[in-house]
Amino acid sequence: MKKFGLKRLAVVATVLLAPCLHTATAHALVIYDFTGVCASTPNNCTGQATGVLTLKDTYTPGTALTLTDVMSWSYSSSSGSFNIPGDGSFYVVGDPTLGFDGPLPASGVASSVPLFIDISGLGNYIVTKNTSQDPNLRWDIQLAAAGIADSGSTYQWALRPPSGPVSAVPLPAPVMLLLMALLGMGAFRWWKRPTV
């Protein structure tokens, strides 16, 4: 009789715990590295400028960029550096009427991405163009508050590979532990019950 009861308890526990062993995929942020060669013009940066555009994990590489996708933008050149944090700092992303809505590369590197990101405040923006839009001035990054007005004719956007493996995360562990504890207490109480 006890063996049959324990088997039944094991089946009930398995049925109750099965939904708790559900796993969800963890998503990584989408990060693009910008590299631009500075033009040889007065009051411009020299050498190479770099930037990091961080997008939310909901962005699908290779699709048009929207305002809700952008998390942050950091930039550095010989003219200076700045970091623009997330929500509220970006005013407009893309201009489909002019063809400036990307897309950023789905993989690897791209050197012809028509992209426009307007940062809140007058004279603050990121623009990269394709060769048909402007063969000479192909990138232009400005931040008036930092005194940065950099531009050049050669650039690239590179999709950064995820920093680690994206793995399944078991959810929700606390509920599973609670159910196991309750079932264990019930089994112990049933086993220790007085026999009549």
C-alpha cells in the first residue's frame, strides 16, 4: 500500500513540477562598433574616430532602426569623447523619406549604411551615408555641447558578436523549490501517519 502511494505521489509531483521547469532564452544586447577615418579638413578630428552603438535585445540585425531600439551611443576621437545614455536622449532615429533608416548589417561589417540618429539638443546627430548620397562626406558626427563636429569619407559599422553563449534560463526556480518543499512535507506526513 505504501509503495503504491509513493508512486502516485511521484506522478503528482512530476505533473505539478513540469510547468515550473519551463525555460526561456536569455537575449543579449545588440552592439555595433563604428570606425571612421577623419577627413583632412580644418577643425576636424585626426586619425580614426570610434563609436559604440548599443541597441536593445529586441532589435533584429539587418532591419530598419527605430527610436525604441536605441539604448546608448558612445564616441571618441581626437576632438573629444562623449557618452549618450538611453531613453529620452534620442529624438529621431531614421528618416525613411530620405532613405536614412539603415538597416545596420545583419552580420559582419558594412561600409555603406544610410543612417540618421538625432540626439536631443540642437546640432547633435550621427549621420552615415552611402556613396550615392554623398561620395565625399560619408559620415558626420556632431555634439555641440562637447564641441565635436567630426566627419570623413570612409567608415564602417561592425556587428559585435555576443560576448558569451546565449543559454536557456530555467524559470521560475523559487516556485519549483516551494512546490518541492510542500510535496516533501506532505510525503513525510503521509509516511509518518499512524496506521489504524
